[in-house]
Amino acid sequence: MERVNETKTALVTGANKGIGFAIARGLGAIGFTLAVGARDEGRREEAVGKLRAGGADAFGVALDVTSDASVAGAAEAIERTAGRLDVLVNNAGIAGRTDGGAQDPATLDLDVLRTVLDTNVFGVVRVTNAMLPLLRRADSPRIVNMSSNMGSLELRTGPVLAAYAPSKSLLNSITVQYARGFEGTNVIVNAACPGYVATDFTGFAAPRTPEQGAAIAIRLATLPDDGPRGGFFDDAGTVPW
């Protein structure tokens, strides 16, 4: 992939580890300045240090996607540092606890459902809308929402997780609504499925590396101006959902 011709800035949420860190590193390798969004200060600064050691231009952004105040502060920090935002990757997500049948549909814990939705869906809306003024300053703004084929109503993959899977179904649907709302503008938004990746999210018991999982996000983050809008993609192409 070609390096970007001018300095562009990308915010990756949950970028301190796993797929998020791999996405940040991949975008840094092609010339993006990286805004590393993460809640934990120690892990955030460690990630920034690793990215800089690898030759990337990176800075940390304190970001809790469940907090209006934190998200507003992150937008202000990016405006001060970069002045605009070219790419937003909404990667932060949680699986939610599963003990005691918490995600069995027959015994679904509504508090677990609310918690998962607050990060995986409301958090995406919260961050996206806060960053839109900065994205609109870019020539070719791109938004990538990290989803999962577990949210596919057709594929029905993975274990039964009645909070996590529907959160990704809703995320896909909201992605489409954003794409429709951005019709006729230069803002392109899509959803990405990284596949089954070995991270602490999966207990590292998965066949794909974070770098493999990050590839589709990087591709969607660097789409040409005539690229697809409101789609759901993995390495093989469009994911049925």
C-alpha cells in the first residue's frame, strides 16, 4: 500500500492492544499520524512508545467511549494537536460477562446487555458524532466500525452471546444509517469484520494474528473517493448479514 502523500491523522479507539494496536501500527507504516485512544494511561503511553519506536508519529488521547466528557475532551485534544481528523476507526469493544447464563437469551442479564451496548454501539455514536467536525475538515474522511460476523443474522457464527452478537447487528445497522446520512458528502463509512483473531478478547485461542485482523480495517480506512459506502466487509469481500 502506498504511503499517504501528506500528513494525515487517524484516531483508533481501543488502540493500546490487540487489533486496535495492529490497526494503528499498520496506518502508521503508511504515513498516518496516530491518535492512540485508550482509557488506561499506562497502557496508552506504552502503546505510543512502541509505535514511535517503530518509526510512527503517534500521540496518546485519553478516551473512555462511554463518557460524554471524555469523548469531548478527546476531540479537543485532537483539534489542538492535529487540527483535523482524516480517519476514525471505532475499534473499542467489549464482549460482556457470560457467567451464570448472563448472555443466554433465556436468562439474559439486562445490565450486561446495557453495558455491552454502551461501549459497542452508543460509544461508537458518541465518538463518531464528536469527531465529525474534525472529519469534515479532511479531504477524504473515512470511518471504519469494527464489527463481527457474529452479528450476522444469516451466518449465525460463534457461541450464543445474546448481548455481544446483537450489539454488532445494531452496529452494522447504524453504519448503514450513517452511510445514508453521508450520501452526497466525502465522508465514507463502512463496517469491518477482522475474523477470529488471537487476542485477550478471545483468550488467544484463535488462528488469525492481530495484523491479519487489522488488514481489512486499514483497507477501508484508505478507500478511494469512489469506494463502497455502508458495507460490511472482511478479507474475502462482502459479509452477508
